[in-house]
Amino acid sequence: MQARVLLVSSEAVPLVKTGGLADVITALAEALREKGIDASILMPGYPAALDGAAGLKNVSGDLALPGGQGHLMQGFMPGTEIPVILLDTARFRSRLASPYVDQNGGELADNAESFADLAHAAIAICAGRTQLPIPHIVHANDWHAGLIPGLLKQAGLNQIGSVLTIHNLAFQGNYPMAMREKLGIPEAMCGPDGMAYWGKLSYLKAGICYADRISTVSKTYAKEILTERFGSGMHGALNLRSADIRAIPNGIDTNVWNPALDPLTARSFSLNDMRGKGACKRDLQRLFHLLPIDPFAPVLGIGSRISHQKMTDVVLHAMPHILEHQKRLQVVVVGCGDHAYEQGFRDLATAYPGRVGVHIGYNERHAHALHAGADMLLHGTRFEPFGLTPLYAMRYGTIPIGSRVGGLIDTIVDAGPAVQPGVVNSAAVAPGATGFLFDGETVADMTAAVDRAFAVYTNTDAWQTMQGNAMRTDFGWSKPAARYIDMYAEVCIPKVRALFTSPQPAAQARRTSYKVA
């Protein structure tokens, strides 16, 4: 018998991805399974998910949900043995573009009902109302699954432990209190000690108040969210649960993000043979129509959500100065988000033809090309729970320039204050340095950090030392997965605890490498 964990998420690669959450869920499920935990993923049945999952079959019949009828389809992530359960409803089937927002960037009007349905579907599984095995632990991720811990307790399902992981506290799922009955939420959950939040229902606060344990995705962010500055209004509720908060840093899927084996890049390379990175730079320059195709032209990549959080406003103001100061610099942008900021990047590309290339949207080909071909990654952010993108960059010898906040503090070793433009040697770079961190949110703060990076870039020995440090860093999932298992063991009922404390590893690697489009 194996310990069973149900991971509930709004997205997971390769079926649906808007950000790092999707990467985390599938990689964590894989890592747990490799350690002998029977981990499954429950997520919405968006059209792309229903089309992409393998071997789907109905395992619930018709389910009566607050938002209407639905049913659960079980199959596998393509190319893997990771079980995925999709909630098939009319609401989720209508989401042909973004899972969360409309074409104007506004929140979809039925988000409250749709993700309440997801929570109630999880309860149906836990209550044995489907053909699926009952999990020992439900692991809810972000606000989309935040109702589950409270609904478990209200249903008397106390034999099932619950965990909430906060991937981004800024997104909370707050809706009018008048929707309570429509959403199937018991009145007992809606007091000030429950999910009531400034007169509204908060899905995230429900998870914070009712989950047996709460985790965040970096050590620094776990401390930051207890403060008014980074707590997004939830710091009071979080401080009440501070003894139950665990900091478990994310990992990255080192099979998918591997320069030596990456099928989405122009040429493979490794720390022992970096020649392929030059070919990847040429490929990136062609892909984004940069001129000249020059192996010596420094390329700065920007790959993230285009939003206020990611300091896009500062980037757009800083970039003309940076481009004028670094005459050979080429810039590549991959991402989507706020439409006004997206247009700002298009305007920047128009103003600097051949020097700035922009792809609005997200696909794995462009993302892998960026990390493999760029020299540096600019990752400014006002807050950062973890920051997967800089880790991907480091795997490919692309040096991150990031804000000194959240998970970036934990994962990027700054080159040090001794690094000054025009005064560079290998000794001036801090031992083990993997990137550049900066404080503040001004154009001057950002451009000073970029100048520091370019100062080191001109010293080949120092730059290659940093690339080596970055590429050797271990960001795999083995240690984080072990810590999640320890947390599951804390909250499961005593008679199954041994299944978590002494799991039986898989006899052979389950992975067959899921495919990315």
C-alpha cells in the first residue's frame, strides 16, 4: 500500500500553463511518485487539457456541483505515468484562451463558481463518491483550491490531512458574501475566524484558516508574508498560523530544463562544452529578427508575466537608457499580461528595430530559446514568492539580474558590491556568485544593476566563472519533495503515517519525459 496524495491545481504542464505554478505541480507529482508516493493531479477540464491528456475515462458519473453538473475524467499526463483527473464542466469547457481572464485582461465572471466546483469535486473524491481511491492527503495550491481544507472539515472528513501551498499571496479569490449559498459554502466557514475578509468571501483565507499546514515556496517569502509590506492584507491571518507555516523551496524539472538534452534548442551544450550556447544565441537572434547575427553582441532576455509585479513599468522606462548606453546590446522579450505594458514592448521594438525582439504570449519553444541563447536575464520584481525563471536561466549559463526580494535572495548569489563598471577582475566577483541582485524599484536601481552585469561580462574569465557557478547549482526536486513528504507525515492520521515516513521508492524511474509544445 502506498501513501496517496491528491494535488489540486488550476494548471499543470504540459496541459495548461500560464506561469510557474504549472511547472511546479507536474514536477512535484513526478518527484513524489519517484519517492514511492501515489501522487495524482486534479485540475479543471479546460479544452486543451481534455484534448491533451492520455487515456481519459469517466470515473464519477454525473456529479451535482454548485455550478451545475459535471463529471471527472481520469487519465495520464502525456508521456508519463502521472495520473491526472480533469473536472469536466460546461464552465471549464468554455475557457478557450486564458483559464482566468477575458480578452481584456479582466477576471472571468464565473471564476467563483468554477473553482468552487473544483473544490466540491475534490470533496466528492475524498468522500468516496467516485471510482477513485480516497487520498490520505489533499494538497491544495493557491486560492483556486483554497476552499478544500474548510469543506473537508465541514464534511467531517477528518481522516484526510490537508495542506495549502501559497505560490502567490497577491491572488486571493475574493468574492461577494452574498454568493455563499450559490457556491455551496457552509455558513460556519464564513465568520471572521474563517474565510470572511473585509465583508467578502476569500478562497485563499479559507485555506489559510482551515488547512492543517500551510507552506510557501521559499524561506525568505515565508518570512515576508508575515509583514504588512508583503502580506497583501493576509499577514494577520498568517501570523495566527505562523507555527503551522513551512518554507519549502521549489525545484525545477532538470529533465525538461537541461541544456545537454533539450530538444527545443538549436544545439545541446554543457558546462564541459559550451560551444553549443553560441549556436543557441544565433538561433535566438534569428527567431526574434535581431541584427546583426553576431555571437559577440550581448543579448539580454526578459521572460515573465508582463505586469506591475514584475516591474514592467520600470523596465519600459529603463530600457531606452540601457540601449543607448550599451550600443551593441540586443533585447528579447517573451511574455504576456497587462495589455498596456504589452503595447509598450511593441513600441520599444518599433523604436529599436533589429535590437529589440518581442513575442507576446507564451510557448515553450520561445522560452527555451531565450534561456539557452541569451547572455543575461533581467528579472525585476516588486515581490517574488520563488522565481523559477532565473533558475531556468542559470541552468543554461544565462546570468540573472534580479530584485533582492523573496525567493531570489535564496537562489541567486550576488556578485558583490565590489563589482563596479570599469573595475573588474575575477577577484572582484564574490565566491560562488551566480547573478546580480538590486534593491529598490527605480530606473536608476535597475540600470545600475545592468551596468554591473555588463562590467563583468567584459571580463571573460569572471563571466565564465559565474556561468560555471550557475550551471552547477542543484535546483532539482529530490530535496523539496522529501520535505513535502515530511509535512504530509505531520498531518496524516497515525495509522497511515508509516506510509509517509518510510515510503517505498519506485522500483524504476517512472518518468518517460512529458512533452512540451
